[in-house]
Amino acid sequence: MRMYDIITKKKHGEELTESEIRDFVREYTRGALPDYQASALMMAIYFRGMTDRETSALTMAMAESGDILDLSSFGTLTVDKHSTGGVGDKTTLIVAPIAASVGCKVAKMSGRGLGHTGGTVDKLESFPGYDTGLSAEDFFRQVEKVGIAVIGQSGSFAPADKKLYALRDVTATVDSIPLITSSIMSKQLAAGSHSIVLDVKCGSGGFMKTPEDAERLAVGMVNIGKLCGRNIAALITNMDTPLGYAIGNSLEVREAIEVLSGKGPEDLREVCVELAVAMVRLALGLSEGEARERVLSSLEGGEALRTLKVWIAAQGGDASYIDNPELFPKSRIIHKVYSTESGYVARIDAEAVGTASVTLGAGRAEKDEPIDHAAGITLYAKPGDKVEKGELLALLHTDRDEAVKAAESAVLKAITISDEAPEKKPLIYKIVG
């Protein structure tokens, strides 16, 4: 393989062979190719794109660059749900126990939050004692017994993606649909589940800002998943506004418990029901109607909540917090943010609210930065709500005195008040696959 020839070929818009793509991924992963040549290829792909065949080959090569979790012992029952990242996105805590409670096997690796987006692992660690680093033996045993286990992502899975993403991040080639697709799907394939449901977030708090771009990404990932032999579907969901009212780790856990208890925000419940229906439909081979009936029965009958308790306890977490959420620690400072004018809430900028929660300590600006599990924001309004001047809009939870003023200013700027009620946007734009 001459890297010069591969770069030239893609520069002219020609289709790379599977062998050429595999050679590139292998050699770059082991450090045999310089960053400047890999950067040149990434930029050529950015401008010239890739066919589905090329993207599939790149995805598989990246997935096979490290370990692949073998879940074949569970047959076709394994299912994973992956979100492209959002604000207030605590859906895994809800949909995973729903799916497990009706017979699916949820063997999942999740990440930590970075930037304005939250991470499932950080949320789960709000339960004292929860072990995100189970041994392979304990992981499989728990999936077999409980139907669900969620651990932190291992560096041994798709190492090529880690190297290439870091390179794309500093060469302005992140926002390429084929490269995004291969990045996400390589990790999903390495995770080993037979069925995959993708939650493609769309709006200010998501990576894709418009429904059109989100659909392009969703279609690309579904096509690649099918080419790689997976049952797969993608839901394009609204992330222009935070999902639910809670942003921050233990705050979001408490809200997830509310939904599983038959309460909680309607938007969060609706999105979770649709995601869970897709998971159950794919993993169990049911019709949409049959899957919905099982999901609603589990949710309304309390079986999903009971599964959450068994799951958390099995993984070392203190499940008593589920029955008594008041046990979760509270921030030293709980600051009230009031509306400065009367009118209708026209918009709540999800990214700005997520960034404000990071300022309060709920997230991290750098990979290894510690977080405060009690920190975050509780909203008291949604787009379309009428508010009066002086009415409570949000609570800021933090132990950082110096962060309150900046976070309050950011939240007030994020919430747009207008004289007229806004047009209602759908929670789910489209289902692909």
C-alpha cells in the first residue's frame, strides 16, 4: 500500500477498495503512518465523500481494530440503544430496564459526558457503589441473570476510532457524514449487540442541527448497520430544548425514576416509549403494536421500575435511593432564577443550558475532570408555557459560589420570551429503518 496513491485516488473522487481502506486503518492504528497523511485522507473524504460500500468497509475495519464483544450466547435477543448526545438525555436509565423487563438482553457500554452533553456512566455513578468496570465474567453473568448490565467504555474497543477522531477534531473534518457514521457504528458493532436503535438528536443541543442533516446521518448509519448484518432503526428526536426538566447527573436519575414510577415529564416519557418500542420490536421480532403493548404494560405495571432496582443492586449500587430519592446528595447552593419579563417561552437553547450546567460542576470541559453529581439545573418551564415577570424559571444547583452569576446569565439568555406562543415542534421528527 502506498498512502500517496490512496490519497490521490480519493482526492479525485474515486472509490477506495476494501483492501485499501483496511490497510490504511491497520497501519494508522499501529502508528506506521504519519498524521499528515491521515489528515490528507480525512480532508479528501470530507470533500469527496464515500459510497456506502466504502463507509461499510471503513466501519468494519475500525470495529475490528480492537476487541469485539461476543454476545452470540444470547442469540438474537441482544439490543443496544445509542444516542448521539444531548442535554437532559437520561433515556438509557428508562429504556434499558423496560427492554430487559420484557425479555431483551441489554449488554451495554456507555460513555462519560464531555462538553455540554451528559454521559450515562456519570449518571449511574450517582448511585453509591455502582461498579462501571465489571469483569467480563461478571458482565455476562449479570446480563444472563438480570437481562441488563451497563459498564464504561473500554479503550480496547475500536482504538482506530479514538485515534482518527482526535485527528479529525483538530483538522476540521468532524462534520463529515461518512466519518461520523463510521465513528459511531464502529463502536456499536464492537459492542456486539444483534439489534441497534439509534437516537439521532437534532437541534441546538445535538451534533446535527437541522432535521435534514440528522436524517442524512440516520439513513447513513442504518444503511451501514444493515450492510454489516445488524437489525437497526434510527429515531430522529428533538434536542433543540433539553429533554425533561432536569440537567445534571443525580437530578436526571431522579427524573428517570419518576418516569418509571408513572410520573415525570411527558416529553421524556414519550421519547422513551418510542425508543423502547423500537428496541423490543427489533430484538423480539414483534409487530409495532405488540411491542408497544409490552412496553406500556411494563412501564405502567411497575415491572420496569423493579428491573431498575435489581439492575442497580446487582452492579453494586445502593438501590434504596430508588425508593427514597431524597437520599441523593443536594448542593450547598440552590439558586432561583426568575423571569425578567412576561410572555410565552418561545425557545430554550439546549446547548446553552447544557454549557451552564457544566459551569455549575455537572459536566467536564476536559476528559478527566471530576464532576459534582449533585450539580445541575432544574427547569420550571417549557416552550409554549406562559410565564409572568418574576416567575420561577429554573433552579441552579452547585457548590461553586463563583459560578452562580455566570450560569444565571447564561440560563436567562438561553430562554427566549415572546409575546406569542411558539409553534409546537415534534418530539420525534422521523423513524428510519
